[in-house]
Amino acid sequence: MTVTITVNGTQHTHSVEPRLLLIHYLREHLSLTGSHIGCETSLCGACTVELNGKAVKSCSIFAVQCNGAQVTTIEGLATGDRLHRVQEAFWNEHGAQCGFCTPGMVMVSKQILDRNPDPTEAEIRHGLEGNLCRCTGYQHIVKAVQAAARVRA
Amino acid sequence: MIPQQFEYSAPKSLAEALALIADGGKPLSGGMSLIPMMKLRLAAPDRVVDLARIAELSYIREQAGSIHIGATTTHHEVESSAVIRAKCPLLAETASFIGDVQVRNLGTIGGSVAHADPSADYPAALQALEAKIVIKGAASERTVSADDFFVDTFTTALEPGEIVTEVIVPVEAASTGTSYQKLLQPASGFAIVGVAARIQKSGGKITLARVGVTGLSNRAFRAAATEQALTSGTAVQAAADVVAQAIDANSDLYASAEFRAHLAAVYAARAIDAAIRRTS
Amino acid sequence: MATPSITKLEPFIGKRIRRKEDPRLITGTATYVDDLQLPGMHFAVVVRSPHGAARIKSVDIAAAAAMKGVAMVLTGRDVADLACVPCGASLPGLRVPEHRLLAQDRVYYVGHPVAVVVATDRYIAKDAAEAVEVDYEVLQAVADPEKALAPGAPAVHPQWPDNTAFTFHQEGGDIEKAFAEADVVVKQRITSQRLIPSPLETRGCVAQWHAAEKSLTLHTSTQVPHLVRSLLAQMLGLDENRVRVVAPEVGGGFGCKLNLYAEEALTSHVAMKLGKPIKWIESRRENFLTTIHGRGHVDYYEVAAKKDGTILGIKVKIIQDLGSYHQLLGPAIPTLSVLMIPGLYRAKSMCADVVGVFTNCVPTDAYRGAGRPEATHGIERMVDILAAELKMDPAELRLKNFVRNEEFPFPTATGLIYDTGDYAAPLRKAMETVNYTELRKQQADARKHGKLMGIGMSTYGEICAFGPSPATPAGGWESATVKIEPSGKVTVMTGVSPHGQGEETTFSQITADHLGVPFEDVLVQHGDTAIVQYGIGTFGSRATAVGGPALYYAIQELIIKIKKFGAMLLESDDVSYANGQCTCAKTGKSVSIKEIAGAAYRAMKLPANTEPGLVATYFWEPTNFTFPFGAHIMVAEVDPGTGAIDIKRYVAIDDCGNLINPLVVDGQVHGGVAQGLGQALWEQAVYDDNAQLVSGEFMDYTMPRAHMMPWIESGHTITPTPVNPLGVKGVGEAGTIGASPAAVSAVVDALSPLGVRHIDMPMTPEKIWRLILSKTTGSNA
């Protein structure tokens, strides 16, 4: 099947198998390897990208379902050299250790703040529910979201 | 991991979709249950029929005292819908408990209902709301009550070739108090037990009680004994204590049947208490 | 030459500096192993046993091999001549099963590799793997180590019907006398359940064979690239210098990537046979089934004490579930527990008996803490139990038994020499943080109102900075090379292999301060055996505590040479080096490191007996371990209706010596606490009676998530170690070691009015609910 998907502002057209998962499309067809695969049951969130402005787990959607859609991945978040405020906050607050969960964490944190510019700690933790991190104990990630919230975009 | 090969269709009209499904196609809505199962090769359909492009299945409409929700409406759309939050808050509250942000962004009410996971959240609320499920096939259309719809674990009133097209919930009377209380299975986020309560009071007495329970057994159900106890003036805890009466409770790594039944009573009391507090 | 401006540079050590690693991580541009794409690369998928124990009757690969895109299918027979997966642990009488790359005639655990399928892409390889038909005769399996020891249990390996891999005995002091003199003896069975390490990145590797050079490049997600190189070269019969192992960006390890796995050798073997680059990436399901698990202890403790609380002696019997095979260090892990048995206490007598047991499960090996959490959990639980028996405050009992400050260096009953300590300090600080006296009053009040509030504590010691070489299987030193480039920029190559711990930053801080160069001018390289001199790797809280001193001494060597060039350029015999400048004491004139580097590489003129260039390499051998310590306090409330545990406060005071970067140290503590609380409250690898892993996916294995974690109030006391010149002790495992006993202590304390003295982990709601029910109604509901 032929799909046309706009990823980080660039339109791509490929012929793909229906069973090709969006995460594999991004990683292997477009070489956008920033989104990661941490599980196969949509429970870790490392593959989180934005699909038409909504955070989704790209391991649990087929590329063909995204035909005609706009996708933003971690690679598309910064503007030139200017990091997105969530990226900057993850850096400042030491929100990343091994970094494997980080792209997904950044993408979901952006969604949390897009929907709720001034979340409480509990709201942030609730919002991070779908993303696993094994390194940080989440505290510096929560702090990063709080810090990003203070820097209005 | 990686699903088996299949053919994919993304019809734009319901009629077209129903024809494909009548032919043995597997309907795909948000895919939040189906796709992980396909990846683990626990499901291997030959043809997948994607319902997402059927505009006529995505809507939230208020109509003659009811709210009609199209099958492909996402959990996020339900939890954030102004209409549903104002007029059927139990459903919005329940939707907010499902999965996580990303799952709510893709998962749909029709998909969840049709999948009939015995620990899914919506079914408890739909039972308490006495919701109606609209079912269509290539040559059929019918509406069944939530109670008739949820038959068994992963089993519904859907016949081969049929899909859920709409869920109908009532516009609540302003005086109704509702609450959904859930104990999460901490690994998966599904309900070990989830209880949805809907209460109306008049002159200090409970005049209407609807209690839907999920996670406890093979299907979500209405706890008739608890409802009856509440309307006949029994104290909340005592009414909640009979919630698991005559129910064959599920047992797993996280809760034995006995513990689950106990938890159902605890969470029923919490939901009923919260619902009572929200009556005005 | 500039006139001197000797302004002391601002130190970088001790500052909360954001990490150099992060720009690539937060932008998604880091390269993990699965991100590698090589021309002609094929993909390998392993076919695995669905049974815990079975005889392989036949393997039919015909259908798989015939599929379009399939390049190769190998079964056990094809690798029968290859060497076994190595076990590095050496214990007297250790039984080591032959651990072939693929199962031969039997499978020993669910997930056991049976065949490997190689195809042009991962989708086809997966389809073909599904098409491999294996006919099994299912045998009786055993998953529980105590059941495996019982007479008549199924034999995991038929040649060893007692399922015993080894026994190990150690004692110190006079244990008989200690127990004879005791006023009180407390006993308890304490378990430390199997855990699944679960780094967010599973294992994976890409092997590339360069036939003309007879050389192999393996990119693999590992903590120990050089060890993998040595072991792999041995296994495959290759020259070690023709094997290049690269640890690219590694998405977490926690001990489970401190190993050489069958799949790394298998992928390499296939690459050599096929002449194509081969990628193998473990699925999460495979990770649960086949990457090593941690813990797996059943311990029987006895502690002898005087009425006044003085602990006289500790006896323990440790049953270690080893699983079906040995991975690299598995059997050695419980011997680390033995070393740690005395904890922070003065007790001079101990006795430990370990039995290592085969079960039909995946092997256990090092997981964050590796032996020390098990021991610390045990001894801390026993101290609490003793306090309850003696009706003493648990803090008071600990303070009474701590090794005293004037007793360091302190020889323990297990033969260690504790370097330094002020064990009361973190406990006192933690108690002040929570206002302990006031908190106990609040608790008494809460109890009057029927609330189950608990205050729990642990005071933990660690053995870190692994370690003196005689005490480690593959050498315990660490290496560093410091190069000053002709431009004056500084490249550091460290033998440790960071994968989240932040040494690119902290080693830059050390270099900036000790070499006197700008922090930004330092680049830290690691993880590639073709670039970095031989090193040991990252585990056992050793990277900063052993790799850091290696770097320090390399810098000192380099400074000697810098000064020679400085003296030559300044035409003086009397120069000093500080802040990146050589200065002549007499004239006050100075030259910068940039000028010196230029001169050293241009080499127009050389100081006497000095070669050109500015490079120094140092292999540092530590004289001892370090022994960090600390205290955690947790406050919790238990809901008797649901068994739910609500963590009200969590305080972690750690003493890891000097802090290079407190921001990074906090991160290590938080993550460690999460894994310790994970064990205490949620995580457990559960095998059923058929040795099927019931908790075999994230659906069933509870990882701590953001909404489950408390806010951790972390703090420090600082007692620098004399073992190394940086005074650093290591902090990677502290949080994990301190957390599980503190959590159990809090919940037991909450339930102590009901007569509860101990609860095994994980403290699931149902377990707590049943316990409360049995204590309040006497029923065994």
C-alpha cells in the first residue's frame, strides 16, 4: 500500500506492508531513530510521537492508519538550534539518565503542558502514567515538567 | 513484536465497512487492544477494516434527553467533551481512568465496548447508566441494553459481521450524583475492580441507585442486590457488602477471588458515598 | 608568553552541572544499537522453548528455510562444536552445566534458545521463526528453589539429581560462643524475591565480519565492552585484537548487561558464516524470559544478642535460586551477600552457609546491588525484629551497635576492612529531617484513632568500588588515558562504560579541576575497544570510585610532563603548574597549556629524556573496596480495608564520600530508591509449578510508575574515603540497598500493634489485607 505521511513538516510517500508499525516506518524507512521500542504491549511509552497533535504510542498503530496524517517526532521538536522548552527543562533538571525513555517522556510531557499549562505534581504524575523510566525514579522528570511549565512557550 | 501479514481496508462509509466485515474482515478502531494482540500473535486476522475514516461514526450529540456517542469517539474526546462532562459526568470521569494519555488519544468507546475486556472501565459506567448500544451489520440494525450486550469475557451480543456504531447514555437529571472508583492493576492499569455508582435522592432518601461493576468477574454487571438495598434504606456499607453476592469472582496474580470480592465491596461503598455526596 | 594572571579557577567538582550527554538524548539523535543500519544487514530471530523442561525430539526447519528472504536457520546441532557461554565465578566444587549457544537435546527453561533464523528483515525473520516446528517431550520442571532441594524433586540437570550447584561456608569470630552467651536469640525466614532488571532498552547487538581482515565488530548493548571482547574472542577462536566491541548508547543495564550472552556469540557466529552484518534485537517478552533475573534468595537468619541490645553474632543460611545455567557471575553473587552480613554493626561473630540451587528458570545474576541488597535487607529486618523483641527503639538499637568512628579502619567478621565511617551521622540527619521524636508522638496519636501508621528505617552499608583485583574475577582495576591535543583540547578515554550514570560530565569536571582546563574543552570517550585502552566497565558502583582515580592519576602523570615542557619554554628549573598554566617561581612568567601542547607536538625542541606529545595512560589498582553507608526513613499508612500502602514521606540520607556532581548523585539515589521500593512493594518474577513465567510482560510485572512513587527527600553526609585521592565511594546502588528494608520496616511498624514482626516482599495489597485479617480475627482468610 502507498502511504503519504507528513513527518516533522516533510511529506513522505512510501509503499509499505499493511502490518508495518508506525514506529518501524519512522525508524527504518525515514531513519528517524529517536523514537524507541521498549515493549510490545504499548505499556512503556518510549515510542511516543504526536499524531495530528495528539501523543500516541507509535508501536501500536500501523503506518497505513496514518496515511495523510501529520506526525511530529522528537527530532522535530527543536526549532533549529533552539530546543523546545520541555527539552531544555529535561536537560536542566537532569530528567534523562540512560536516555532511552527520554524521547517518549519529552513528547508526553509536551502533551501534558499543551492541555494543562499549569499542572499540579499529581497531574503531572498522572500524565506520565503511560511512560516507564527505569533510571530516574521519575522525580527529575516531574521537576522538568514543572520547570517547563514555568517557561511559557 | 511483529504481527502476521493481513490485508487492510480503510473504507470511508459505514456501508462499505459493513460489507467488508460481513466478508470476514476484522474491524479496527483505536487498536489499543487489537494491535498489541496482533503483535503478540494472539490475534491474526486476514483482513483488517479500519473504521477511523468513517466520518459518520465520530460524533457526540445531545438529542432528546440522551447523548449519542459515535463508536470511533476517542476516550480523550469523551473525557474532555463539554457536553458529556456537564450532562453525563460519570462517563467523562470513567473515560479519564482508562489507560494513559496516549491510549485515551487513540482508543475508542466502540472499540472498548466491542472488545469486552472483563476489566475495562467503560462497561461499569455503561451498566450504571443503563446505556444503549447500537449495533449494525450489513443487513441488521438493533439496539441492546448494556446489560444484554456484555455476555462474557471478550464476548458480546455482537453477531459475526456486526459492529458497535453508537453508544447512547442518558442526560442526567441535575440532582443525580455519580462516581467511578477504581483500583488499578498496577502493571497494566486495568481495573482489579471498578465500580460506577449513580444515585438520586429525594427527601433524604435514595430514590434511584444504579451500580455497575467491572473487573470482578467474567463480565461487567449491575449489582442488583446493592441497588435494591440502597433504595430500601440500607446503610451504604451494608448495601455495598452484597455487591459480589452470587458472583463468581476472577482470580489472578494481583487479587484472588476472595480479595477481589472484598475489594468490590470497598470500592462500591466508596463510589456510592462519593455519588451521594455529589447529589444536590 | 603571557604575564601571569593567577586567578584561581572556579572549581567544577561539587557543582550541580547539567550533563554533557543530554543534548543527544533529548533530541533523539543518540545512537542505540537498534538505530544502526548497515548495508546488507540481515536480522536474526531466536526460536525459544515454550517449556520449562523438555526433551527435544525433533526440529523441523524446512518450512522456515524455504521462505523468501530467509538466509539461514541454525539449530543446536549446528553450534555443538562452539564453545559454551562462560561462567566467570569460581567457587570450590562449583558444578557448571554446559551452556551451549542453542539447546542440544534438552531445554531447561522457558525461553531457552532452540534455533536461530536469519532473514533480510525483521518481519520476515519473525514469520520464519514462527514456522520452525519443534517437537518436545515435556518433562517435569521445578521452579521453586526450596522444592528443588527436596528429595525426589525433578532434576534440572539429570547428572545432578540434588539440584545443588555448590555449597559455601564462611564464618568469623566465635559463633558458638556468641550464641552461648546470648540473652536473646531472634530467628526469621526472610526472602528476597526474583526480580526482572528491565532496562528500558532490551539487549541487542549488531555483528559485522570483515573476512579479509579476519576481524569482527560487535556493537552490543553492554556494560562491559572489553570483557565481552575477551570472552567472545575466546569462544569464537578469534584473535582478541581482531575483535572490536562497541557499546553504543546503552539504554540502561542495572547489572543485566554485565555479561556475555549466548545471543551475542550466536549473532557473531552467524555474521561470520553468512558474511553479512547481522542484527539481533531482543523483544520485551524475550527480555523477561531470557535476560538474567536478580535476587532469588530464601534466607534463614538467627541473631544472638545481650539484653541491652548488644549484637553478638549472626547466623544465616542462604538458599540462592541460580536458575538452570550460570551466566557470568551468578554463583558468586550470594558470596557477596555473605561478606555484607555484619552490616554497619560491631558484631564480631558470624556464620553463613550458602547453597546454590538449580531451577528450571532463567539464570540469576547481578542486579543493582548484587548480593548486598539481599544481605542488607536481611540484617536490617533482623535488627528491627531484635528491637521489637527487646522493646527497644529501632534507632536506639542501631546507634548502640554501630561501628564507632574511632574504630576505623574496622576489620569485620567476614574479613573486610571498612575504610571509614560515621554511621550515626546519616541516621541522626534522617531522624532530624522527619523530626523523629515528634513523629513517634504523632504515631501514638494516630494509633489511638485506629490508624495504621508506620515509621520505618534502614541503616545500610555497601561494598562498592569493585574492587581490588584479587577479589574480582576479571581484574578490579580501572584505566584512563588523558590526551592533550595539539590545540590544547583534552580527550579523556575511560575504561568504564557509562550508560546513564553521567561520567562524560563528571569526568569532565574531574579533569577540568585537576588538569586546570575549561570544562567545555574536555571530551570523554568510552565504550569502544578500538578507541579506548583495556578497561573493566561499569558495575558495582565502581565507575567514579575506580575509574575516577585512574583518571586522576593519569592527569598527575601528564602534569609531570607538562611541567617539563613548561620548564623548557620558561627556561627555568623551578616551575609550578596550576589552572592550566606553568609558572616560573622566580620570574613570575607563565605559559598556557595551549602553548605547551603546541610545543610538545611541534617538537622543535624537547626537554631532556622526554618524547613528544602529551598523553598519559594510567591503570589504577585500588587497595580496598569503599564502604558507603546511609540511612533511609519511610513513613507510611496502611489501609486495613484494602491493604494499600500510602507512602507519606521518604527520606534518603546517603554518605558516598565527596560528591562530584550533586545533581547526578541525586538522580542515582532517586532511581535506586525506585528500584528498592519496586522490590518492596510491587515487583516479582513469578514462575508457576510448570516453570512458566506468569509475570512475563509489563502487563503483569509491576514496574514503578510516576504516580506510584513518593517524593524522595534526599540528602547527604560526607565522609570521604581514604581509599582513593578523590574521596569518592560510589552511589549507583545505594538507593536500592537502603530502600527495601526501610519500606518493609515502615509497614511492619504500622502493623506492629497487631503483633506483626516481618513481612516478605513484595508487600502486595492482598498480602497485607490477609495479614491484618489473620491478626485481627485469627482467621487465615
